[in-house]
Amino acid sequence: MRKLVAVIACRNKGSRLYGKPLQNLNIENGWTILDQIIFSLSNINCIDELVLAVSEGVENDIYEEYASSKNLNCIRGDQVDVLGRLIKGLDYVNGTDLFRVTSESPFPLLSGVNNDWLKHKKFNFDASFLDDIIDGCGFEIISREALKTSWNKGNSKHRSELCSLYIRENKKNFKINQIEANDKLKRKDIRLTVDYPEDLVVCREIYNKFVKNNNDFDLLDLIKYIDEQSRLKSLISPYCDEGYKSMYL
């Protein structure tokens, strides 16, 4: 029996913007980026469980406290070995496959996940990648066996936040499903992830205009709005080439 588990790697880091997952999208009620991600994932039928994979260190205790307050599964692990933490989180609830989004990306494209998971199982893929779209909106589904192979055969670079890098560098050794997205979502000039204060300004405005009262938002509406707002595009445009280096290579 296959079991899909969303494991979210969390830690407080960043010289540009500290504690990104716990930054507020809604200042009035304290709704955070992590709140939004968990809420969205909780509404996906095929995701069986959710685990926070938190780095060791007292500065990260706040995430364990967060998990306890939300009645979420939580594990602690090595700060640098992100891949190891993801595997540990998967094993904690006996998962067979990892569902991965990053903890600073509040608006992943989840509308097709149920069908993508069915296809992943039917054809016994090692990995299914949705990554040729707006930075911050993609996701990965990876089998436990592929993750373990990556950890055992890869090096420290492959065990960092570039968790799928070994698979991507050795595609001939894995059965991979490259999920196709709407061409209108293949935009490298827009990003919806939070790494800089400017990203947070954009995501806060997007949340409060489109998402706060409607979690079934259409990503195309968000794109249209950003395209119409030159001030928003000017905030994120200096950083649009960076995101793909951090998760989806």
C-alpha cells in the first residue's frame, strides 16, 4: 500500500530574511506562510499525512512548538542534511513516497496533485516533477527508495536543500515523470516564493487580494494581477533568476 506524505523542511536561517516560514501573510491575524502551506496541503485528498522536519538547534525549537500547537507530526534532524531529514520524516509515519514543497512558498499549484499521484503509482515512477513553472509553485513526488539511493550515492551537495539533484543528474537510473503545466504558467519573470523582503511584500498583497477568502484561487488570476502591477514586478524582477537554483534544477 503506497502512502504519500508531505514532509516540510523547516529551519530559521537567512541573512536576507530570517525565519521565512513564520513570516506573516496577514499581519492582522498572524496567518503565516507555513499556515497557508499546511492549510493547502490538508485539503489534498491523496496526501495521507504531514510532517515537519525541523533542524536541530534552539533557534528552531519554535517549529517544534508550532507543530505541537497544531497537532502535527514533527521530527528533528541535522541542519545541513536536508535530504536526511526528509527521509527521517517519511520513515516517522511509514510513508512510501514524499510530497515536497518548500516552506517559504505559500502558493504551490496543487490542483492536479490527485491525478499526478495516481499516475505516479500506476506507472511506478521513482519521481514526478512539476518544476517548469513560476518559481515557488512547483512540487516533487519522490519514492522512498529513490530518496535513499540519492542519500547513499550522493555527496553533501545532494543532501542539502538540493534534495532531488542526484536524481536529476542521473536520470537514466530513475523512472521520472516530468509533469506538464499550462504554457501560461511557464513564467520565469515571476516568482511567488519568499527569500527577500520584496518577495514578502508581493506575497502578502497576493494573499490578501486573492487567497484570504478563497483557497481555490486560480494561479492565472495571480499572474494577470502581477502583470498589471508594474510596482510588484519591479520588486521581484531582480531575483527571478535565483529560485530555480535552490530547489528545481
